[in-house]
Amino acid sequence: MRTRMVLVSVSFLVSIVLPVVAHHSFTAEYDSNQPVSFKGVVTKLEWMNPHVWFYVDVTDQNGTVTHWECEAGNPNALARNGWRKTSLKVGDQISVQGSRSKCCSSVMNARSIVLADGRKIFAGSSEDGEAVPNK
């Protein structure tokens, strides 16, 4: 009986600690001193925990396409700020502002998005941690 109680207690503690250990800090992965912004076309959206990811193809003046991977906030926080799974759709023209990844040249943490119709939406960046309603 005592062994069973210890196993249950250990299992409970592990289940509480693992999500905290698994989460990353903004400063471990992104550099707020390297802001990045671009305009492009949404190619994919992954609405999943722990963070929403969206992908954008950016074409420069020479016709070269760069495929950007953009990390946004967690789905729950984004939904509380007015996001829906349909807020971004494949084919949407958007402008994105955020911070560049420390390890990868075309990965970023998105802070805000401007849609083609001019609406600006907060992307849930971990950098500033604020919850700004969509306008």
C-alpha cells in the first residue's frame, strides 16, 4: 500500500513539473535586438499547443522566395484576444513584425500582424507578454 501511495505521489508531481520544463523562454530562442518585419503570403497555419505557428512566403525584389516560420502565442491566449482558426488563411497577404530566431535565419517570434484590409492583430509574442485585443 505504501509503495502504491509513493508511486501515485511521484506520478502526480512529474505530471505537474513536465509542462513547466518543456516550455521555453523567449530569450533562449529569440533576439529582441534583432527585429524583423516583412510582407508575404500565408502558406500554412498550425493551430496547436503549445504555440500557433504560421508560415509565410516572402518574395524579394529579385524574385527570390524566403519561407518564414512564425511562432505566435498559445491557442487559448490568442482565442481570448479574438483570434479564430480562420483569422489567417492560406493565401492571405500579411505584414508581420517580430523578433528573429537566434539559431535560424528565417524563423521568428511574431509580435503583430497587419492583414490586407489594414486590421492589426496581436500575435501573442512571448517577448512582451502583454495581451492586446485585436483592433
